[in-house]
Amino acid sequence: MAQFDFDLSGKIAFVNGASRGIGAAIAHGLAARGAHVICASRKLEGCSAVADAITADGGSAEALACHAGHMDQIEAAIAHVRDTHGRLDILINNAATNPFYGPGADTPEGAFDKTIEVNLKGPFFFCAQAIPLMREGGGGAIVNVASINAVEPGLYQAVYSMTKAALVNMSKALAKENARDNIRVNSLLPGFTDTKMTSVFKADEDHLKSMLEQQVPINRMAQPDEMVGAVLYLVSDEASYTTGAQIVVDGGYLL
Ligand SMILES: NC(=O)c1ccc[n+]([C@@H]2O[C@H](COP(=O)([O-])OP(=O)(O)OC[C@H]3O[C@@H](n4cnc5c(N)ncnc54)[C@H](OP(=O)(O)O)[C@@H]3O)[C@@H](O)[C@H]2O)c1
């Protein structure tokens, strides 16, 4: 009889973009269910603060500096996981960037390249590096953090939205190819969530209020913790028949 307890005891989890926001919340959630969490982002300081907070709460975590768009650092990060832990059970591709906000046709080439590099190339090669290690360990679960913009492009966020749509398709492609090896690949599509990434919207309170009233049936932003339950489901044995799926957590935005 299954336990239905979302237990992750003994699992090794890697979260990129774990220094704050949704990634930090996911790292805390995975650790609370018993996983050892490797918290990664560009800035070691932020990751160390999250790992220390997890440890203070009785969980198990470590911090690692890794630029999610640089191949050498992605390879080194997964090599570190192999050398230190000998296995990888859970990968959360959460890091992303959105350096240009404006008409798509005005996107500078540098911003285009950076968005593709961090939001798409990075997750792809994190998966490519992680999958053989997961396969050796008997399987694993990957969650790619996309966005509602994957379905409905955000105004003035053309390239960001393109990467998120591609990320969902990447999840489906890798889900199909790796299902027989017990590796599941799914996408989380968050809606407006109260993090540094959305601070630009919070600068104009009246605009934010009317935007939420018109576009979000629940009529508020999500808190990062509200993304965690869906991720815990997707990476646990309770989701053993779920792969290539998209879970939308958006307060009704896409309705
Ligand atoms: N907030 C929303 O409304 C919303 C909605 C839909 C989807 N999402 C998605 O949710 C995910 C998390 O976003 P968030 O809102 O929590 O953003 P956030 O608060 O800005 O956090 C972004 C995280 O990514 C890391 N990061 C950024 N660039 C990186 C790079 N090149 N290499 C490694 N790490 C990098 C940051 O750490 P460092 O600065 O230390 O590198 C940070 O930990 C993203 O994939 C985002 O697209 C967010």
C-alpha cells in the first residue's frame, strides 16, 4: 500500500536559482520532506544563507556557486554532485533572467543571447548532464520552472516568453525519451509571484492593483511558498505516472 506522504528521505536534490524567491522556497520544501538539497546560483552568499536556514530548521543542505548559462560551470556542478554524493534524484531548473522589458523588435542582441543562455541553454545542459547520473541511480525527477508566459506571452516580454514556451516543449521531449529509464520530466508554470523578478510591477501600486483585478481571479500575487506543493508532488513517488506534464499555479490567470 502506498504511503502518500511525499517522502523524499535519502534523495539528493539540486536546485538552481536557489538563492531567493521561488527557488529558495522550493529548496526549503524539498529539505522539509527529507531531501539533501544543493542550493546553487551565481552568488554563493545567497545560497549559503538559504542552506544555513535549512540546516537551522533541521534539514540538510549545501551551497554551490554556479552560473546557469555557462557550460563549464554546469559540468562542474554536476561533477561535484557525482563526486560528493554519487547520485542525483531531483533536478529543479529554476534560474532564469529577463533583462529586457519592451517591444520585442527592440530587443538588443546581448539581451536576446543572455535570455536564451540562462533560460534555455542552461536548463537543457543541466538536464543533459543530470540524466546519465540519474539513470545510473535507477531514475529521477526533473522539474523545469517555466511560466504562464509559455502559454500566453507577456506584453513586452517576447524573448522571455519564447524561452519559457521552449522550456515546456523541452520538458516534453526529454520526458518522452527518458521515461523507460524511470526519469520523469515535468514543468511548473507559475503565475505572478511576489519576488525580485516582479519588483518592476510592484513599483507602480495602482497599475499592479488594476492588473491583478483584471487578470488574476484570485486577485493577488502568489507568495513563493505557494509554488512548493506542486513541485513536491512532481518530484515524489506520488507522481510516478506523471511525466511531460505542466502544472499551472497562477491564481486563475490563464482561465
Ligand atoms: N516571479 C514570477 O512572477 C514568476 C512567474 C512565472 C515564472 N517565474 C519563474 O520562476 C523562476 C524563479 O523566479 P523568481 O521570481 O523566484 O526570480 P528571482 O527572485 O529573481 O530569483 C531568480 C533566481 O535565479 C538566480 N539566477 C539568475 N540568473 C542566474 C544565472 N545566470 N545563473 C544562476 N542562477 C541565476 C538568482 O540568483 P543569483 O542572482 O544569485 O544568481 C535567483 O536565485 C524563474 O524561472 C522565473 O522565470 C517567476
